Amino acid sequence: MGSAGESIVDALVVGAGMGGVYSTYRLSQAGLQVQCIEAGGDVGGTWYWNTYPGAMSDTESYLYRYSWDKEDLQSYPWDRYYLYQPEILEYIRHVVKRHDLRKYMRFNTEMQTAAWDGDRSVWVVTCSGGLVVHCRYLVNCLGILAKPNYPNIPGVHSFAGPTLHTARWDHSVKLEDKTVGIIGNGSTGIQVMTAIAADVGQLVSFQRHPQYSVPSGQGPLPAGYREDVNKNYDKIWEDARASATAFGIHESTRKTMEATPEERQQAFQEMWDQSNPFRFMFSAFGDLITDRDANEEACKFIRSGVKTLGPIFNRDNVDIVDLRETPIDEIVPEGIKVRERDGTSTLHPLDVLILATGFDAVEGGYLRLKITGREGKSLQEHWENGPTAYGGVACSGFPNMFLVSGPQAAFANFPPLLEREVEFIMNCILHSENTKQDHIMEVLPGAEEQWNEMCQQVSAGSLFKDGIGWFFGINIEGRKPVTKFYFGGFNRYREWTDKVVEAGFPGFAGTK
């Protein structure tokens, strides 16, 4: 292993979230000498860092877990439809302990630079604390939600009270009876407000756009539910893997506008009553994210139903500030100043400020690092025109470097997706180990560009690009919108990876 400040291994896994845990497991099972480094103090990834009140999975409990340990799948307890953050973190810790993976892991150790040494065909990785790792394979599991996004608002750092970003929550700050302001009204903002509204003195939501929310159906499982899932787990996973989203829902092919208004209303109501946002999005009709008229029909239904869904906004201690009408002028030590229509400013005094402003998603965790491939080319240079990765897992010019859920990976339920990505990466590594004399797997530039073009073509038919969220990076000020996901379906992504493996990895240099 080298000296105390140096490590020489076959494979280095960066990140100990769900992707890093599974990568470490598979690499160790393959007989490779593996080390996993993690910037945080424990495993968990996004579920280690995001501990804000109300943090919860958006995927139902029976599918937000690993499928590869069938015995554990059948026996590990869960008693609600959705898992809260502490439960997910405890589950990941359980898996690590069950498979004795902690011995491979080093915590509070952040990768700072990674450089390809072509003479020795190794990656040289420098880490916080002075550790230097030499590895033949670099498997990055930084996560798609690794870099918090802080708003570019004048005076954002001048507020005199506590400022809490939801991705870096400080539990020592007490909210009871305080006047709390929150900027951001996405999924995280809704979860936080729902969790704290009853406890704070006053809650002020600063929002540009209303949130289109659908009931989650969260609650305790009915009698016999878990037993039914266990009996059908093989079929459940088989169906999930064969579906476009892997969320465990029926995926309709019916066109919205071919139904009568009465039929549309009935279909939307049925999905609303069954709860689950993905069921509403994909099970009533099959074109809500591709047809503008269909999407508007769904939005109209949600607007009519959300009035009964959001009781927090009907509370006497909750106020909404419409930032389209009165935009934020600046943040001052006393609170937030907004600009009125007549040009005057109004101060909203606050005790605590919460930033639910999301993430610099997907590539953000990579761009803050110095990663250089062949001829000293940086990853920032490689992604100058937008982040791309062949199959979401590899970049040309960066030999033996892999990404779990990198740019342009499939848009799907995360645990099944990361399992497929890690399996594909393992096939690449084992192919390198068993059949290639130089033990190097490097994506061809043309193959990466071809994948990028396919992602662009598929996304052109999606309405996601017209939104203001993070799927295309539109939430980052000054960032050019780019296609960050493959929207062709998880089932097709699986088929594609199978074909690549069966064909002998034609997208990589030096393969048949």
C-alpha cells in the first residue's frame, strides 16, 4: 500500500454514496485491490449531506434500495411508502456493514486533483490531508447533486442571522418561534416548509413560480403490503428494469388529447387519488412531457387540486412573497428587501434565512476539481461546450476513468440506474483486465460525440428543456442550457449497454 501518505491500488472509488458503495463492492468482489475515499465523515453521499427537515426519497421504499442482495431485500425493514433521509442513511450504513466494505473506505478525504500519467498508465490522485493515490482505474461517484447552488443575490452573505443552505443544514440552529425566510420553492423547499411550518413563529416563502405538486401518499404501510411485495419482488424488479423510468409504475402510451375532457379528468383524478408524482406524470397518459397541450391539461388539473394539497400556505403564520411582482433587491443584515412596483423597497425582517436553491447538478461536482487526462487536457476544457460522457460513464481523452451517473446518463430511478452503470463499468474493467495487453479502456472521441448527438435528438422532443429547473442547467445563472440526461428510457439504455458489451466494446480504442 505504500507509505502512510501514499496508496497504490488497482482501483480508486471517489465517493461513498449509493454508487460508490456498490462500485466498491463489485470491484472488491472481482478481486481487485480497491480503495474508496469520501469527503464526508461517513457513507451516504447525498443522504449524508442533505439532512434538512422533511428530506425524503421521491421513489417508493421498495425500489429505493439495492436489488443485488436478495436476502437483504426481503428482510430489511421499512414501514412507510417513502423513506426519510435518516432511514436511507441507516440503510446504506447497514449495507456497508453487512458486506464489510468499511475496511476499504477512508473518510474526511476529498479528491483535489487527478492526473493521468501516460508513461506508467496510472492515475495520480492528490487528496486533502496529503494522501496521494496511484491507481489504474479511477471510478468517480461524486453524485449528481454534489455541489450546492448559492443564489447570486446582492448581500447574500451580509445577513446577520443564521443562513442555512438545505444541502448543508446546521441542526444547532433552532427555528421554533422564529421568523424564517426561505428562498426556493422546488421539491426541497416544499419539503422543508411542510416540515417546519407548524413550529416556526412566521414563515415567509420568497418564490418566483408556484410549485406543481402532486400528493405523495406518504404514510404507514397497510397490513399485508410488505408481504405482497416480497412475494413479487423478482417480478417487480424485472418490470422496473424493462420500463422507461424504473419507478415501478404503469407507463401509459395513451395520448392525452385523444381522450375526451371527461376521460382526461377521470384519468388525472385516479392518479391523483393513488398519489405518487411519477404515477401522475407517466401512468395517466404517455405524452405529458412531450406534448405541450397534454402538459397544459395536466397543469390545469394540478392547479385545481393543489389548493387542497398545500394547507401550509393557508396557515396564518405563512406568507408568500411573489418575486415576479416584487423581486429581491438585496439581502441586508436585518432580512430581505424587495422592490415594489413604484420603485420603493420593503424590508421583510428575518431571524433565520433558508436557501433551498438546489444544486449545480451533474457536472458541478466535477468542475470544482482539477482533473487532467491525456496531454494535460482538463475536464473543464473537455466540457467547454457542455458536459458529455459516453453512456454517461466515460470521456474520451481520460483513459480508465469512469463516472457513475455522469453527464448524459439515463433519466431514471437512481438505484436501478446506478446498478446498471456500475455493471457496465465493471464489464469495461474486466474486459481490460482479461483481454487487453495494455489494460487501458479509452472512449473514442467519435463514440462520445455520437452518444451526445443521440441525447440531443431525444431531448429535442422533451418539454423538460423549457422548464427552469436543473435538468438542463437552467437554474445556474450564466450557464448555457445543455442536455444532461439521456431521455430515451432506462429500458433502451440497458439494451444499449448490453449491445456494447456483446459487440466487444466498439466505442473504445483498441477493441474489436
